[in-house]
Amino acid sequence: MTMTASDATASADRLAAIRQRIADAAREAGRAAQEVTLVAVSKTFDAEAIVPLIDAGQRVFGENRVQEAAAKWPALKARYADIELHLIGPLQTNKLGDALQLFDVFHTLDREKLALALVKARDKGAALPRLFVQVNTGDEPQKAGLAPTDTDAFLARCRDEWRLDVEGLMCIPPADEEPALHFALLEKLARRNGLAKLSMGMSGDFETAIALGATHVRVGSALFGARG
Ligand SMILES: *Cc1c(COP(=O)(O)O)cnc(C)c1O
């Protein structure tokens, strides 16, 4: 795909529109727009589609696959020093080394094995990214994340046993359910564990998520267009 000048204008316009909707949703919830970070989910889109958003001022991006991110982000990070990259997809421990090179924030700490791999990397001198624990709020068998009933205990082990500094929780609600119920559950789990950050809300429901306390909304198709 070759970007034209008008494609670039279109992405800058889409970015401005999403930022406005975030600001409106925050204001309606009695919150400041700056409390909500827009994570622009660029999965499946190449550098040509991403650069116009960077040029329009967007600096925080999300990717769900380590390999795909490794193919396109090092060059972009070299060109734009202040990019912040968020991993929003499941992480296999054999890709942890690459993920630590690339990502500033992991949204998908979801199991003991990954926690132990992070501890091991830290013991060898690696700087760890900021961490969110993923919660499978719908208890869906095919989906990653802690069961809600296991979340308190996992967070306690992160804190007391592994000394992992978790800053928030993340969820992806079931496609066919009212997302507000899942956002409210995630907010409750975060609050009772003293966590300040909530990664929740995508293109179709980020305003609902902001009303329920989201600090990070992960928006892909509303910014980049439909994925092929
Ligand atoms: C793809 C993806 C998104 C963005 O979804 P859109 O509906 O395109 O906004 C958000 N979060 C995760 C975990 C994703 O994989």
C-alpha cells in the first residue's frame, strides 16, 4: 500500500477525532482528558501507515505480536526517539528477550511462568517494562488472562514473592457481552488491590471504558481503518 498525501491527512483527521471523543468522554465522567492515554494499535499496519500518526503527534503505540513489532518498530524508534511501545498480545516466554528489547509496557502478564521469566531476566540485569496483569473477565477458555477469582492471589505473589511492580490491570471483554460489566469488574479488582491503571476499551467501546475509569484505551481500527 502506498500512502498518498490525502491518506496522511485522513489519518491525522481520524487521530484528532478520536482525541476529541476521548476528551469528551473524560469530561462527561468528570475526569481530565490527560488521565487517559491513547494507545494506537498499529498491528497489521506498516510503517507507511504509522508515520502520518507520528507526524500528527501520536507517540504511544500498541502491537500484539513480538515478531511483527520487531520487523517494523526498531527503525521507527531510531527515527523518533520518544516512541512508547506497548505489548498488548500474549507473550511466549521464548520471545521475552526480544519483547524486553522492544516494549516499554507489557499489558499481558497473565501467568506464573511469565512472571518467573521476568524475575530471571531482571536477575540477569534486564530493565523490566511497566506491567499490567491481564484478567480474563469473561472466564473464556480460549482467552489469555487470570480468572477473576485468581487475580488477587496472583497480584499478591507479584508483589510479595516476585517483587514485580504491577501498575494496573487489562481486559478484553467477550465479543458478545455488554463490555460495561467487564470494565466495572476490572475496576473493582484494581481498586481493591490498590492499582491505579486500567487498560480497557477498544474502537467500539472506549467511551464506555473511560466512563468506568480506563487510563489506557487501545484503539486500532478507528484510527487506522479496517484490518485486511
Ligand atoms: C487489536 C486489539 C485492539 C484494537 O482493537 P480495535 O477494535 O481495532 O480498536 C485492542 N486491544 C487488543 C488486545 C487488540 O488485540
